[in-house]
Amino acid sequence: MLDQLRRKAQFLQHNHVLFIFGDDFRFYQNDEWLAQLRNLSRIFDYMNNDQSMRVQVKSMFFDIDSSQL
């Protein structure tokens, strides 16, 4: 994923890349979305904590009240 983002960044004139994940109707059940949210959060945390990657991922997840899903 990081290589893909770095290739995309080569075409931009600034140092920010918007990475959009998923598409309409991708998740059919709440559990699918929550599993993806947990997995992506873990990946982003790993990338942010490994300074050799020289990357800072800022996720823009909405606050989710799982009781309303």
C-alpha cells in the first residue's frame, strides 16, 4: 500500500496524498465495515510508528457509535 501511495505522490505538486478506500455497496454488513476499520487502523498505526518508512498517515474516520449501526 505504501509503494502505491508513493507512486501516486510523484505526480502531485505537494506532499499530501488522499487515499480513498472502498466503494459504494462494498460493505453489506456492519461487521464487515468494523473489521475493515480495525484493520486499516492497525496498518496506519504500524506505518506511523515505523520511522524508517518516512510516512505520516492521518486517518479521517468518523466517530462511530456502534450501537447505532
